[in-house]
Amino acid sequence: MKPGRILIIAGSDSGGGAGIQADIKTVTMLGGHAMTAITALTAQNTLGVQGVHPVPTAMVLAQIESCISDIGVDAVKIGMIGSAQTAAAVAALLAQLDGVPIVFDPVMVATSGSLLADEATVVAFDSLMQVASVITPNVPELEALTGMAIGDIGGLEAAGQALRDRTGAVIFAKGGHLPQQADDDRPLIHDLLIDEDMVADYAVARIETRNSHGTGCTLASAIATGLGGGLSLADAADRAEAFVAAVLAAAPGLGQGHGPMGHALGLTPFYHLLAAVDPTGWDAAALAARYSDHA
């Protein structure tokens, strides 16, 4: 069975915690084939973004067309888009795809607080939202896109529904920035999947950690991988939530600021895969001992 072909349109994070790097790791770990169209280069680490260099729009389009014309695409994930011109051009190109789910994570600000989209680019998000199947804003992004203040789950749902009505896309509204809700008996994050005549509340345990760089990229890429692999939207979202929780818990604690998550879940996946096909019967622990000093 061939893996789902997932085209990632996003910026590069030199520190490896978010952006294209987190997307590739997510798609790979969830069984998809990751292809990329890089929209911007960033000099970035766990402390912040030190520099941004947008890729020319023509080159972004060339990357997309190169992947689609040869390998094909089963789902698209859009993250940092680089510029207003690129946003409009990418939207026009993706509008030609027939039946391909498109997941748009409207990235505006990095976890560190650094700006990743100027005002003109945010305005140009409208063109991308019109071609998106699923949009995955967090609370500040949803407030910016709708002009609505969000202070609780009710506000999150109202703003998500307003964006749903405006765009026609399914909205996966991420509630990680909300304060603790009075009705919760333990710390929870409420993410809402908002579709026509349906709202599903994904209430997941809140993991208190500074190592959360790339959560939005990871979630959106995980949903896209599920959709590209033939999962229903509900199953893709459910698996994405479980994956984000797992990689948050497995964060290796790198860097001095908002560290990357542990996309490999603390494992060396090669050992487990090789153990499954090795005719001599190696198990993963034995392979780790064979190739590593830290077995």
C-alpha cells in the first residue's frame, strides 16, 4: 500500500522545532510521504526568530508544481506563507486541485512571540481560507481573523462558527490559550472541531511544559496526513490530538527557551522497523545495543 502523499507549504525553522522540519517529522511518523514547498527561510531557535528571508513567489509555485506534476498529492498542509503575494498565488494554484483536502494553519506568531506574518499577509489569508478544507487557528489567530474577543469555550465556539460561516471550511479551533474552565475538574485543553451543524469538543489533558514549540504545525500536519491517508475528519483529528500529546510528553528538553517536541517519541524508529523484518529475529532492544552505546 502506497503512503499518502502530503504536500507541505510552509517556512523552514532552522532550530528544527516547528515549520517544515516539524511537518516532515509528523508526516513521516504517521505513515505519509512528505513533500515540501518552502516559503521562507528563518534563522530561528528556542529563544526566538533572528531573521526571516521569504522565498520568491515564483520559486514557491515551482516547488508545488514540481511535486504535483510527477508524484501527485493526496493532501496539502499550509503553514507560514511568507508574503501576501505568495498567499494569493498559492491559493490560485491550489484552487485547481480537485478533491484534495487542504489544511491551513494560519501562522502569524511563533511560540516565542516573534512575528511571522505582516499585516498585508494576514489580510491575504482570505484567499487561502477560501480554498481550505480545514482551518486550524489558535485563540489569538482566531481573534485576529474574526475581530472577536475570546475568553472561554463559548467565545471559542462563536468565533469558530463565524469563521466557518465566512469561509465554508471546517474550523479546528485550538483552545490552548484559554484559561482553565470552571467546569473542568482537572487541567484540560478544549479544541473544537466546528463543521456545519456539528461541534465536537476534543478535551485533552493539559501538559505543563516549556517544550511546546511546533504544536500548531504538528497538529495541522497530522490532520492532513490522516485525511491524505483516507481517514475521516473525525478520526484524523482524534489521531492528531493523540500524537501531539505523545510528542509533548516525549520532548527531549533541548534549548534555553521554548524547546522542540519529541516527534520520534524517544525511540530510534529504525530499530523497531528493522526488527520487524530481520529474519534473524533481532528485537528492538537488541538492535539498539548492537548499534548504540546508550542501549
